[in-house]
Amino acid sequence: MHRLLLCTALVAGAAPATAQERSWWDLVDPDRLAAQVIQYGLITLRTQVDLTYSDLSVALLDGRTVLEGVEMTLPPEMTGTLPCPISVGRIEIATDEPLAVARFDGQLSIRDVVVPKTCLPLAAMAVAASLPGGNLVLPELVIDYAYDVPSAGLVADARARIDGLLGVEVSADFDYLWFRGAEPDMEPVAQLSHASVAIENLGGWEIARPFLPPPLTDPALSTDFVEGSVADAFGATDPESLPQAVQDLARTLGRGWTAFVADPDRLVIETGFAPSAPRLVDWDDFVRIESDPLPAILLLEPTVGQSTAAERDVLPVELVRMARETPEQLSPEARRAVGMALLEGKRAPRNPALARELLTPLAGDGDGEVALALARALTDTDPQAAYAQALAAGPTGAPGLARLLDDLERDLPFATVLRMQEAAPEPGPDDLAAPLAELRARAEAHLTGIGATRSLRVALLYATVAAASGDRGAADLLARIDRAVPSEAAGTWAPVAQEAASRATDAWLAR
């Protein structure tokens, strides 16, 4: 018996640690359950195509789902000819903030796709013969998106590249995007602020050029040829008889195409209206675009060139160099523009340290928008500095500010919070003698940090005087102030509250 127990102990001790640590809870592990759901979908897909893969991993808290080594063969009934074997190196779905509720950011990436030339239609065989290895190779197909739930705004970008042929980048910015109506007749409602399509030549122009009409490939002739082709498409013999929007399109398309023919590197088509004046999109205009393209042209006001508006909006190099080497020579407006660009990494390289140097004086002078931008940028690296900037942004009443203050206060000691709230203006005798409605409004603003610098002490001063004078709403504010103090910080708050009560009593007696 003793020998049996000894052997059992040795076997248990030699077992892998993972086996010993398993529990019934592993059966309901969220990552495991999500992987099983995806795996079931892949198994179901096998009823339509031959499909294998080498690995599937899911990490919900990290916001990552990865499928690797995909081999798929489309059957002849799908292709209409021969079986089509397609390989995909990696498919990844990533979410930037898996626990976020107000914003959804993420990326779908499909990489290292190989499609054999036997899968291409006969019309594309000539193109396939010019590609590396005769196969269609897509190193990447990536879609990035960011949807803001409160504003219903969407920023979406997609890019793809085909080796030896072309690269494509598509972007669309919507100030508002959602759906209206009941299923199955729901329709999208959208306000578009900007859209662009950029096509990069990776060898496709050299392949296509011999097949194009000669005037279309000659810079000396292409402008007139394109403008005439647009007029022909609209059934006009005289381009001047076309609607003005179509004439503008013909001119920009002619000039843009000619510039590309002269330097066949990149062609960009983008909306021509100002992003500050978004357009309400009527999707029926795009449904009818083949038979009647004019409404879509009027909506988008397309322009054609070799660079996007964002690329043309990059800050001058000399201005950024001056901000780095001699910032004292910058005007406040230039300091703000460069600082915000450096903070966001748009229009200039992302450089938080330099941005902070440039913008902190502006925030100190009362620029609430700058203060809020700094607070959000510093939240993860320096919560105390972020809280100082968020307090400074209080008078702006910016959306999301109250939540940012709350989040930062959870990461800071209460004594530090009280000390930093001393930045709020101290009420004078005239301030505390204001009408009751004004006293209550000031107390609310200082309590929330919206419309005034957050300060529990200043809020308590205003609310105490107003409540003592008969304002019932101010009495409710007093209860909210009490709840805002953590129980473990009662000792820290007590002398501050007592001093405020004494000061409020003096003010009330003087009314």
C-alpha cells in the first residue's frame, strides 16, 4: 500500500504543471469558447470549399484573433473552370481597446495571399503573364476603422498591394453614419466629410499602356482626349454645353491624368468640398450612377491629382525646425498649430515631449482645447500632469472632460487631488453674494468640472450658502459632494470641509 502511494505521488509530481493547474473553469474560458465558435464556422465553411489552417489563436482581452497558414481550394462549380487553390499566410482581427464602450477601433489584416494564374479569367491571362511567377500575390490587405459611438462618426481606411501591378489606398471620413428604418429595409444615413482613392503604380501602367488608345498615353494629347471622352459620355458634342459640375470634372480629370502620364507614379481621386461642410449622402445616387452619374458628381465634386489633401496639408519643414530649435520666435498661433500637430502625429512627426513644451504655456494662458488635448495625451504616462491639464480645461466644458477627470482621480491619492484642485479661482465676497440660481450653477460647475475648474471645496462653498438660503437643488448638491469623497479619505477631507463651512457661514451671515 505504501509503495502504491509512493508511485502515485511520483507520477503526480512528474505530471506537467499545466495538467495539474487545469480546472472545470477552463471549460468556460472566454478565449477557448470564442476559438470554438470560430472553429465551428471554419468547419462549416468546409461544406463549400476545401479548407485547412495551421493555427488559430484568440486573446479577447488583448483584442487579437489570428488565423495562420490558410490553404483553400475553390471547387469548379464556384470558379466555372478549374479548381482554384488559394493560400493566405495570416488573417488577423485586432481591436485597440477591447473593453471600450464609447469607441470601437480596430484592424482587419489579410497578408501574403497567393492566387495562381489558373484562377484568373481568360481576359486577365495577359496581365498574369507579366506578374512575378505568373501568380497574383497580395502581400497585404488591411482595413483600419475607428467608430465613435456618441457622435456616430467613422474614420475608415483600406489599403492593398498586388506585387508587380498596383497599390490602392481608400479612405472615408463620416461625421455621422448609422442606419434608419426596420429590417430588412434599413438604409444607411451618412454625412460624408472626405473620401479619397489613391492608386500607386507598381508596374501595372507599363503592362496596361500598350493596350490603351495612343492619345491617352501621350501627355501632349491626353488632356483634350480625356475632356472629350467625358463630353462623349454625357452625349454632348460641345463640352461647354455640359453642366458646370461636369465641366469641372472634365478639366480636373484631364489635368490629373496628364500629370500621371508624364510621371506615372500615383493617381489620386478625392472629394473636392471642404471637410468642415460635410455632405448628406443619398445612396440612391450611387445605385443610379451608371445611368445618371450627375447627382454623384454634384455630391462629391471629385478632384484628380497626385497627392491627397492630407499630404498637401503637412506643415512646412522650416516651421517644425523653428519650433524645435528656436520656439521663442513662433507666434502663439504657429506655436499652437505645430504643438497640436506634434501631439497628434498628424502634419508633423509625433513628438509628445516637444508638443508639451510648446503647448503648456498656451494651456496656462487659458486655451482649454489645448489643455484637454494635453490631458488626454498624458493620461497613461503622467496622470498627475494630465489631471492638472484637465482641470485647466474645465471652463471649456468639452465633451468627455468629466469622465476624464473621474478616471484620473481614481489613479491619484485624494490628498493630491485636493491639492491640485486649489488651482480653482477663490470665490470673493461678491461671488458668494450672488443670486441663488447663480450660486447653485457655480456649485454644479465646480463639482463636475464642466464650465469651471473642478474643486470640491469651492463647490462646497457655493452649495452651502445656496442651501442655507433655501435652494433645494443646492441641498442635493451637498449630498453629491459628500458622496464624492472616498470613505478612506474622510480624515483628509474633514479639515478642508470645516474651513469651507466656516467661510460659507461668514458669507451667509453677510448676505
